[in-house]
Amino acid sequence: MIPRIFFYFSTLIFIFSSCTSNRLEVDVSRSNVNISFVNLDSLLFNTPINYIPQVLGAYATSSGGVLAYQLVHCLGIGGFKDSSSLSRIEIFRNDLYIKRLQYKISILYSSKMDLQLQLIDGFKHLHFHLSEIPLPKQIYYINSLFVSNVYCSNREIGIGLERYLGPKEAVIEELPSQEFFQWMKDAMLKEYIPRDVLSEWISTNVVEEVNGTFAEKMIRWGKIIYMTESAFPAIEKHTLLRYTKHGYAWAEYNESSIWKYIINQNLLFSKNERDHANLLNPGPFTVGLPEKSPDRLGQFLGWKIVHEFMEQNESISINELVKLPYNTILQSYEIEE
């Protein structure tokens, strides 16, 4: 009798562990990822003006496009070596709002150690699953003047810290509402930095752009979000999707309705860019669905489809997923009524 009881409980333990296992939870303790971090925003803001060419010149080559991106695309300053550029940098630094903004950044991000450990751990996990992809050499903290959250080249990352100060900060509340809608301000949360960095890196350097149907773009986004999840296997799902808890619960509950809407409106193989934008782009809600819905429900559905596919096909690696045709993934999707 004892052997039978032992076998019974052993079987239960095996079944339970199989049902609760997460294929994305892997041991990366022996992984070695070398990434350096640079406070480019404070260097630009605090370096004596006469030393700017010398100090920034040390990063001009190693930072690749990030330094140029911040100075030219974000701040509109241009270079940093001639007198006119230095004058523009000084005007930028003396602006009262910029001073307050930079002060808030310096207070909220006085220590970035926890953030850096999260990012390194995320890239360790990503490298475990995708050992052949490039990894960033440097991550730069920048002030993009609200141009972008994260910018990636093929070897560097720039994080616009001002876009992660939180909607309750005065410097965020003061942003003009005709340009920065409340839903944009509400999304400026510190907790999104790690997923934004990995997602943007994957989007830029791992999963190629597609210019076809909505279905192709939806599955591409599903791959990106699933790979971001592989970098942070313990991440809260609403954080992964950049949703509130309520928004994520709404999307989960209405998954079948979202799918029916896409099918009934003949959107799956639409090549109309407006259709794509309505379902994939950020906004206050997903256009065409109830206003209480979260935005980017096309991305959410793509992730659900890819996630389900990978759970059903454990023999397929994440490395193989990168190049897997969208229709192979899509045709295995089944939704409960």
C-alpha cells in the first residue's frame, strides 16, 4: 500500500509542477553581460561650459548615435565644439523650466543601482534565449526633452529619464495639454523603464520591421512582447503590456470579443495604415472598441497568440521564434467562446 500512496503523491507533485512551470524562468547566474552606464544628461548640464567639447568629445565616438540624437534630434542644439553650439547649450541650461526638470530627474534618480541591476538581469535573460543577437555596449541616461522614452542604435541605448518622472510631478503636470494629453502623462511611470528598454532593443535589433497586413504586424508585436517577457519572466503582466491592472483585466476578459471584432471588421489582412494605427498605436483607448478599453489591443492579442503558440510548442526555441512566419503562429490560435 505504501508504494501506491507514494506513487500517487509523486504523480500529483509532478503534475502540479508541470502545470505551474514557466519555460522562461532560467538560471542566468553564470551569464556575463558587460554594459556600461553613463549619465549623459548630468554631464551636459553640469560640466563647465568651456570643458564641454573635451568632456562630450570623449563620448562622441563611443556613444555612436546617442549623443547626436540627444543634441540634434531632441534638444535642437546641433554640435558641441563651436562657440554658437556652446551658446545654445548655455541657453538650454539656463532655462528655468529645464533647471527644474533636471533637478527632479537628479532627485528621483539620485541612485540608479536597482534600475541598472534590473537592466543587466534583463539582458542576461535575453542573451540566454538569443545568444547570437547583439547586446548594447553602453546605456546612456539622457534628457530627451520629452521626444522619446528610449532610443536605440545597434550598440547603444539612450533613456529619456524625464519621461519617467510620474504624472503627479509638477514639471509633468505643467506640460501643455494640447501636446501632452493626460493619458500620455499617466504613462510616464518609472516602473516601465526596464520593459521599455528591452522592448525597444528587441524591436530595433532583433525582430525585423514588416510592411504587410495587420496580422503580420500584430504577430511581430506579439514576438517583441513575448521576448521582452523572456527577459523579465517574473514581470507583472499589466506592466509588461504597459497597462493599468484594470486595463489588463479588461483585455483578458474581452479577448474573444477583440478577436471577433477584428474578424468581423475584416481587419486581419487589412493593409490600411489607419486600421493598423487604431489597433497597434498608443492612445487613450483602442479606436473601434469601447472607450473603457486599454490602447494597443492589437499588440495585446499578438502577445496572447505568440504566448499560446510557444506554450503549445515547447520544442520551438525563442531563437527559432524570431524568424518563424506569422501565419504558422496565427493558424494555431484558438479562442474559447
